[in-house]
Amino acid sequence: MIFDHDELATAVVFFGNDGLVAREMHYSEFEAILDNYVPTPEWSGKQARVVYLSIDNQLRIRSLVFFLIGFTRQGLIDPNWNLPLDKIAGSAMRGPDLGAGPIRLACASQCPIQYFKSMLWDPNLRAGSNQLGLLKKLVARNRLGIQFKDAPESELNAVKAAASAERMEKQISTELRSEYAKEFRDQMAQMLKDQRLRTATVANDGKRAISTLKLEHNHRIEEYRVIIEEKNRALADERERNQQLKDTIDGQAKKIEGLREYFEHKIEQAEGVGIENISALKDNFQLESEAKIEAATTELKDMLQMREMELLYRNEQESQLRDEITRLRKENQQLLSNSGEQLLNRLTEKGVSFVTYQPGAGHITIPLADTYSYMENPLAYSAAQCGVTESHYKAWLEHYQTPVCHHTDEQGSLCGENLPRIENPTDFHAGDEDRCESHKEIGGAQSLKLVSG
């Protein structure tokens, strides 16, 4: 079929269920099917996936419409189907470049007229089964025999000039892209530098804030420790006074017992005076004793009750102070964890990692979850990284820093003989590698015993 040089050829392509081309035809043939002049029994009772194409004189695709069409059991077009393909193609939005610049593409996800969206379908764009690429190759093969008349000489010259201008435009565009890319890289590099500086500044501010919080926390704990010590001293004084009161009560009881013995002795001496005198003396003695005992007991009970109330009040104050210290520690810990963890999380998200160098362990990258345990006890953390105990690591560190014999004699003098340094804490044994041959506590002492035996 022959078209004018400035005319767009139209065709229709049917796709099968396997995603491959099942049939291709000119649009005029498709119109015959639409008019039910030509039945299609192979599509009877089915819904077909069809593509409407417009092609220029260079056999390049200019527009695509992916639409659905149903067939009756007789193989005829569904009489309710009505889709203005040329109108949809003319108002379609820009799609990918298939050789002639961005095409006009209409599909289910890019429909210019929402009313027809349910009657369109989306092409497969995955690598290896890209249906747009398949259509491009199909048009280039030109099995339909599409031909175009030659353009006049003036139009050919205009086409050549347009092609030359397009090449020049592409060249200028490429140069501009290269220049813009270089400028973009420079700006990104400067932004990265600024970001690193900002990160370092934030880290320093966080360290200063944490140091201030720690110092304030230590001051407050020291103040409460002084208060508790004062309360403890006051409590000890009260206990001492209570003990003195108890001693006084015991002395009063002994005095009363002496008086009782005295009056009983007097009663025994006065037995010859008479029964009435004896009874009167007994009654007087009993009343006087009870009065004195009651007075002494009441006074002592009042004093004890007062002391007990004072002790109870002091114990409550001490308990409140302890609770306050516990609360302050929790608040301080929470402040440290909130401010510190938020800061550390932000630094970690920015790609900042915490690395420390410890003898024996080398450079250690500290995870965010281990920063608090490292700050609490760096030696214990380093010992754990080396796989030894903290005491073992301290002994090795002392040897590592001063590799000399650490044996001291009875006068307290250090041997000080130079020894080879043990680089790995796991290879170090206290009493052996930190002693010279004559002062070893392990191998040397055993060898001496063997020799003496």
C-alpha cells in the first residue's frame, strides 16, 4: 500500500496470550473487520490485545494505542465496541523514543481520555520481552509492504537541513550535558565537604553537651552523698543517745530494786512492832514504789517514743533522698541516652562510624549499641575484644607499656631487667612473660624445684 511522503501510514497488530505478535494488518483491513465484512473465527468468544500504530515515511513509529477488543461467538466484533483510535492517538501523551523522537503513547496507565481507560491495556516493558522493541523491529521488517511516494527536491533539501540542524543540536546538547555534569559534580563535592564539616561540628557540640551533663550529674550525686553521710552521722548520734537512755532505765530499775530490798529489810526488822504498823509500812512502800516506777516509766516511755518518732522521720527522709538519687540517676541516664543516642543515630545515618585504637585489639569499630559500655569501661571493652579478662588485660598492658621484670625483692626494689614485649594479650601469662629467667613464677620456679629434687 502506497502513501504520500508526508502522510502517516496506519496499521494494527494483534498480540497472542504468549505476548508475541499473532497477526498484523493494514488499518483498512481492520476497518473491514470492524464493519463485520470479514469474520475472524480464531478470536471467536475471546478478547484480543491489539495495538494501533502510525508510521512515518522512514518506517519509524510515531504513535501507539494499546486497546482491547471483544469478539462474538461468530468471530465478529462486539457490537458495543466503539473506540476513536485516531482521536486517542492524536491526544496521547509523550512516550519513549523509538527512533523518531518521543512517540505518542496511549495505554491503561497513560490514557488521555479517562472514559476509555478500561478499554486499554499496558504493554510489557521488561528486558527480553519488551513489546515496544518488538513493534519497532516489526515495523522495520515491513512485512505489510508499506511504501511512500518520493518527496519533491525542495522538501528533500529541507529534510537534510533539518537533519543537519538536529545533529548540531544533539552535539550542543551533549556538550552542555558534559559541562553541567562537571558543574554538578563540583557542587556535590562542595556539599559533601560542607556536610562533613557540619557533622564534625554537631559531633563536637554533642561531646561538649554530654561532658557538661556528666559533670552536673557527678556534682549532684556528690551533694546527695554528703547529705546522706550527714544523715547517717545524725542517725548514729540518735542511736547512741537511745543507748544512753536504755542504760539510764536499767540504772533506775536497779535503784528501785535496791529500794525494794531496803524496805523489805525494814519490814523484817519491824515485825515486832505489830501487825498494823507492818501493814501500813507495806502499803506505803507499795504505793511509793508504784508511784516512783510509774513516774520513771512514763518519762522514759515518752523519751523513747520521741526518739522513735525522730528515727522514723529520719529514716523516711533517708529513703526519700535515696529515691531522689535513683530518680536523678535515671533522668541523667535518660538524658544521656536520648541526647547521645539521637546524636549517634544521626551520625550513623550520615555514615559516621566510631573507631578507637587499643593496644592488643588494634583499631576497633564500635557499634552504636556498644558506645555506652565502652564509655563506662574502655579497658573491659578492649579486654572482651581480645578475648581475655579485664585483670588479665591490665596485667598485659602494664607489661606492654614497660616490658621489664616486675619482680620486687623484700626491700621493695624492682628487678627492672629488659624483657621481650608480648604483642598479643592471649599469649601473655602473668608471672612468666613479665619476669626474667631468675624470677619467673611459673616455669622458673618449677625448674628450680625439679633441679633441687
